[in-house]
Amino acid sequence: MLNHKSVLITGGTGSFGKMFVKTILERYPQVKRIVIYSRGELKQYNMMQQYPKDKYPQLRFFIGDVRDGERLLRACEGIDVIIHAAAIKQVDTAEYNPDECIKTNIGGAENVINAALKAGVQHVVALSTDKACAPINLYGATKLCSDKLFVAANNISGSKNIKFSVVRYGNVMGSRGSVIPFFISKRDQGASELPITDMRMTRFNISLEAGVDLVMFAIGHHLGGEIFIPKIPSYKIGDVATAIAPNIKQVEIGIRPGEKLHEEMITATDALNTIDLGEYYAILPSVSFKHQKDEYIKHHNAVMVPEGFHYSSDSNDQWESVESIREKIVEFVDPNFTV
């Protein structure tokens, strides 16, 4: 699929980008070029040490911001596939710096779309978040706008051979700033208490590897306009704390501004345009000038979800246990983890 292709990853020095590069090199040894596009000079330097030029000549590193449309267009020359992972992702940061979040998450999305159309790119897959579903914080709202832009981009592509789609998933295990490394750090520092926002809180759980697999699926199967959503387990925040530090007292501190008690990925209204692909769901575009709903269903060998369906972390039929959380921490976060 990616052999003899050129791939650009915005935000390519982040957790997802690094795992995606590793996966491409393992699965597609004949990939033509991988362009890491990001604004972090130090992160790029560190990544270059991991992938020295003499051993990995197919890797290229571009310093640039998705806000800079001209630089982005230059980086997209000769590119076949774009994975758009760059974003301002921290809820608190977005609430305190709303204009910066809008410029990156919405303006940056527009720049990626325009560069892809001008450069003759064939596939664009944008990363989204469960917070874009019925958003209550600015981060989620900007990602919903971004999702809408990428879905609608298929309607303005004209005769160009290009497809835009989106992948949406939940909390990534062990990602920067997430709860698992935070709890492990507090435990290892000798904390007497673990702060829990609310014992009722639930979240969707996914590994970086599964996130990469979802993007690979989208590249290989999308018609354009789908929002792909994985079927993944939920966890209770208290169970995560117990899995990491069973002997430390848990203290509720209340939900932070912009947080939900539970996350959704498909609302009952979204379900009117949602199909079940077996391993994944896909929300279809409500307005599409290229494909009808029955074409998507046939292409994906899918069925419509039942009327009234919704996909929420608290009503999920898959759940992580304390033991399964520990097993996944060892498998995906820290192989040396012990209780």
C-alpha cells in the first residue's frame, strides 16, 4: 500500500508520528519517502539520532508549522499520502489560549487541505478525538470544525484523484500528558494520595499501535468523507489508579473545566449516518456530491447501525479490568512496570 509512495506526517515528532514511522518502515520497506513535518527543532534532532541518514535515506525532516500554508505546500511536493496529526491537544491549554488553538487546529486544517489539493496528493487522513463528539471544550470544538473541513474537502476536489477522511479515537495509553504516566509518576515519587477527578468518570482506551492500524485501514479502504471509529474498550478512572497503585488512597478532586464525565464517539444523531464495518464504525458525510450512502455500504461491506444507537464510554459493552489495565501497561507503555 505504501511501498513506492511518499508520505508526509504533520506533527510527525509526536507519539503517534514516531509510532507511525516505525510501522511504515517495518511493513513497507520500499516506501519512497517519509517526510516528518513539525515545528519542534529539538524533537526533530532527537528523532534524527534514532534514524540516521545513512541507514534511513528515505526519511526527510521539515521544520514548519501547519499555520504556514506556503511552507506546507513546499513540503507537500511529490507527496502521495498525508497524515495530519499536528494539533494543540491539551484541554487546559486550549481554554487559556483559544486563539492559538483555533489558528492551529482549524486554520492548520485548511492549510493542509489546500496544500494537498494544489500538490496532487492522493490520500489525506486527519486524526481526530472523542472530544470532537458533542464538544463542551474548545479543543473538541476546534477538532469538530477540523473534521467537518476534511469531510467537506471531498466535495471541492473536482476531478482531482484525492480522498480525504478522518479517524477518531479515545485516550491513547501512555501518551504524553495522559493519566497512566501521571499516576505512575505520582506513585514513584512516594505520593500518599492519588487525585481522582470523579470516581464515576469513564474513558475510551486505545494503544498507539491500534491507532496506527486504524489510520492504515483508512488509507487502504476509504472512499473519502468517512470518519472512522474503532471498537475499543472503556475504563473507569478509579480502576486505572487501582491497577497502578492499589495501596495508595484515592481522593476525588472534582472535574476540571472543559472535562466530561464520560466521552462519546458517536451520538444518536450521528448514528443516522453511521455504518458498522465489523472491526470499526464509520460516520458517513451528511452531504456528499461524490458517493451515496448505499455506495459506502457496498464498498465497506457494512450495515447501518440500529436506530437510536450511540457509542459512549459509559455504555460500552467492552471494559478494561484492573488486571487487563496492568497487562496493557506492560505491553504498550512500560515493559518493566510492576505493582
